[in-house]
Amino acid sequence: MFKSIQYKLTFFTSLLVVSVAGATYFLVEENTWRGIICLFIMFYALRNLYVHYKKFNQNILFLLNALENGDYSFHFSEVRLSKREKELNVMLNRIKDILAKARKEVIENENFLSLIIESVSTGIIILDNKNNVKSVNHSAMQMLGLHVFTHLKQLSAVDETFPDLFGNLQPDASVQIRIMTEREEVQISIRLSSITLKKGVMKIITLNNIGNELEAKEMESWIRLIRVMTHEIMNSIAPITSLSETLLLSHKNGGNSYDLLRKDTIRALETINGTAKGLLSFVDSYRKFTAVPKPQQISFNLLPLIEDVVHLEYDQINEKNIELQITGCTPPLKVYSDYSQLRQVLLNLIKNSIEAIDSSGNGKIKIEVSYTDRVQIDVCNNGPKIPPEIVPHIFIPFFTTKASGTGIGLSVSRYIMRLNGGNLKYHSTGDWTIFSIVF
């Protein structure tokens, strides 16, 4: 009786070698019967080798099949075996324990991530390349008002355009949508990102409720606007009220003399007239701000437009001996915008730059055009910096620090750029104050 499968494998391997050698010898010597007997022995050895190799590999095959099926409950016996078989089973059990531990950690991490995903206020939808929903959190279901969500087509129950809108999203593109819930209309920003896994490309769509933030910003803007308008109107009405009361008192008391009363009346009326004109000018500025026409957008080269605006302000630039530099317009860059409105924005920014520079002779203005994923025009000047406490207010309508300014130039310019699908931004770096027109 052999003590282990290993010994049996050794025996039958040796028997196979001997039987092959014997069969070859006897067949060459034409000893047919002995050759046939050796062949039978050879087949017998082969059969037993196959059976015992199969038995030897059975544990390994069982391990692989169990792992493939996610079954980690098995355990190989480590007693009443030969030393080599025991070593093999110990090794297989260790492999199983290592993989079981790794699987447990993966499951724990998945549960932890699932808990985080369910806890965040951001809606998360994970889709495969066929728009099947692989995962969706509670926030997304709540925003969309769905109880079951397994495929993108089900979004048609919320809005008929949503399946195509969500399905055609481009990576890193942000789109805003409105969803009417049972209680209110919600404004949501959606963004797509993707990742390539073994199973294919997975799309991750995030949904953020931006309604509260927009309402807060809108309320803050209205408060600032009302504060500025109240200040301007009160400054205009206060002297009118004061002078009116003075005139009434003079008439009631009879006045000192007719000529003196007449002079006071004329002086008061002149003051009232001037104040009223100032108030009318303020109202006219407000009307200009609210009456910007709809853009008539066309495609055109930037350089001729910039040169045209610079030519209009050439006398003022020359008078202050300002050094002007235009860069980045070669090769020619085209933009899609309203030519006249963009001209107005550039003209306003260059005028502001000229006014910001004193007459010391060291003034510089740079107009830099750049293009990466978007066209940007930077209008830079090396005049005094805008004080930090003033910066948050520079785009507020009617806010100005100039004695004769209306305070609508920058606000109208930003409004025009938004109408044209762009923006107007401010920042400073080094000696430069920079206003950036971004398309």
C-alpha cells in the first residue's frame, strides 16, 4: 500500500518509462507477444497516472471553482495526510484565507462608499454604455421624483426631453435643468464624467440643486442694487425737500423783503432744477442698463475690432504718453459675437484703463488675446490697484467711486458679455489690473 498519492505518481511514472523502453526493444527484436504485453503495461501506467494526477489536482481545481463562484466556506483537511499533501493543503487554505480577507475588505469599502454616496446631498447616477442604471442614490431619486429608476428612458416620466438630454451629455459639460416637484420648481445643475472599466465605459452623472445658491446670490444682488439706488435717490430728494420747506417757511413768515424772498426763491429753484436733472440722468442710466438689445451675433476677426477701438482713444492715450501693446492676434482669431456690443465693452474697458493711469509718463496698457479651450481678451493697465474693499462692488449697477461717473459701465459690459454667451472678470497680478473678456 502506498502512503501518498505522490508515491503512486512516482511509481507509475517509472513503470511507464520501463514499459515504453521494453515495448520498443521487443518490437524491434520482433518479439511480438512480449512487445504487446509491454504496451498493455504502458497503457495501464498512463491510465493510472491520469487518475492519480487528476486526484492530485482535485483540491486545486476545487479551490479555483469555489473562488470563481464566491464560495469561501470550504476548508482543506490538514490531518492524516502525507507531509507533501499536508503542505499543499496548508498552502491552499492560506491562499483561501488571504483572498477571503481581501474580499471582506472590498465589501467593507463598498459598503462605506455606498453609505457616503447615500449620505451626500449630490445626486449620483451611474450608467453603463447602454444607458442602464447600475447605481443611483437617494438624493438623485428624490430630485427626479422617481421611485424606480433602471434605465435612462424612464426619465421621460419627468420630462420628455430628459432621456436625450442626459444621454447626449458631454464629459465635463455642465447643463442646468428645471424640475417641477410636488411642492416647488427645483433648478438643478447636471454634469457627466466617465471611466473605463473591465466591463466597459461607465458614465457618472451628478445632480446638484443650485436653486438655493442662486436665490441667495440673486437676493444679495437685489439688496446691493436697492442700497445703491436708495442712496442716489435720497441724495437727490433730500435737498429738494429741505429747500421746499425753507421756501414755505419764508412765505408763511412773510419774509424780510420781496427782493430777498425773490432771490431765495430763484436760488432754491435753480438748486431744485439741477438736482432734478441729476435724478433724471440717474434714471436715464438705469434705462440704458435695462435696454441692451438682443445680440446680433456674427463671426469676425478680433484684430480689426481692437485696432478700431484703440484708434478712437488714440488722442487720450497719446496725451498721457501711455505705452500700448497688443499681443496674441496672430494667427488671426475669430469670435462669434455682436460686433457693436463687443466694441462697446472694449471701448469702456480701455477708457477705464486710461482714466486709471496718471500723467506721470510711465503708464502702460496691454491688450492680450489668448486661446486655449476658449478665446480670452485681457485688458491690462499698470495704474493704481482697485482697493480690496471696493472689488466686490465694481460690477454692481450705479456703484462708482468717480465724481462724474454713472456706475453702469462695468455692469453693462458684464451684462452684454453674458448676453453673448461669455463673461467679464476682474483680477490683478503683480503691477497689473486686469479685466478679462471671456468667450
